[in-house]
Amino acid sequence: MKNTARLSIVSALVLAFSFASLSALHAAPAQGDKKTERKDKNTEPKSADANPDQKAMRDLDEQVQQTKSDVLSIAAELNQLEEKLLYPSGTQVAIFVALAKGDELRLDAVRLQIDGQLVAHYIYSAKELEALRKGGVQRIYVGNVATGDHQLNVLVDGKQKGGADFNRIQHFTFHKEVKPKLVELTVAGPDSGSTPITLGEL
């Protein structure tokens, strides 16, 4: 609810600045037309006063673009601050997913359970799969756990290169200390010769 409200406020600010820009840009040519009419009456060159109007329009557009950029920057900073408040370093755990290098497995979905509770279920799009194959890493989960040992169950669904179904379940134990815990899960298909799911720390 808080995330939705904050994003709505930021979106409203961006739209407000955009509408202000459009209104000003539409108004500027109207003033230019009046000047042109006066110039026609005085048989003076039309281009004499047109350039200042165009310059003013460009300046206004640049100001609006800068303001929109500032609003987006503020939104990013608020998001980082909110994350620090929601997930203090003493209890924070973040889990990342990566594909083994050169693996051609089509990763469809990953489910995570911590201490028997489902905490994440992610279905991958074609673009996301392509990014993982190029070496990308996805943060699939961030949350809070108490210090000590915890059970992590990983369930992976996908397709092998030949089209056969690929399903694996792996159980891990990780230890949470009084600092952020960053865990990386590397998924590999049977054709790679590697362990299907491995657990590492970042």
C-alpha cells in the first residue's frame, strides 16, 4: 500500500510537469502569431522575432525534462530509503538467481521456501531468460529472518534443450549473522554436467 501511494505521488508529479510543459508550448506559438500579424502590417521580416519564441520553447522544454529527471531521482532515493527501513541489516536476507555459464536450459519458474514458508514464486519471460543466459543475475527475494540457521528449499521448473521437462528440488541450510545475508542460487541443466542447483554467497 505504501509503495503504491508513493509511486502514485511520483507519477502525478511527472504528469503535472508534462501537462504544464504542453500548455506552455501551445501558448508560446499563439504569442508568436500575434507578433507575426503585427510584423505583416509593418511589412517587416517574419523571422526577426520568431527565434526568441523558439528559444523560449526549447528552454522551457529543457526545464521540464530536468524536473522530470529530478522527480525520478527522488523516487529512486525514496525506494532505497524505504528498503533500508523495511529490511534492516541485522535481519536482511537477499536471494539471487543465475544460470550456469553457457547453459541452454529454458528456465520457466523458481519457487523458494524459507523454513517451510513460501516466500517467492517467479515465472520468467523470454527477455528475462535471455538476460540470465548473458550472465545477468536476478534478485528474486529480499526479506527479514532472525539470526541463526535456516532451511532454504528451492524448486526449479524448466525445459531441456531437446524439449523434455526439467524439475528439481534442492534443500539447503544457510546461517544468518548480524549483517545482511546475500545468497546466490546457480541453476544448471543436465546437459551441462554441473550440479542442478548450487548455493553460494555474495
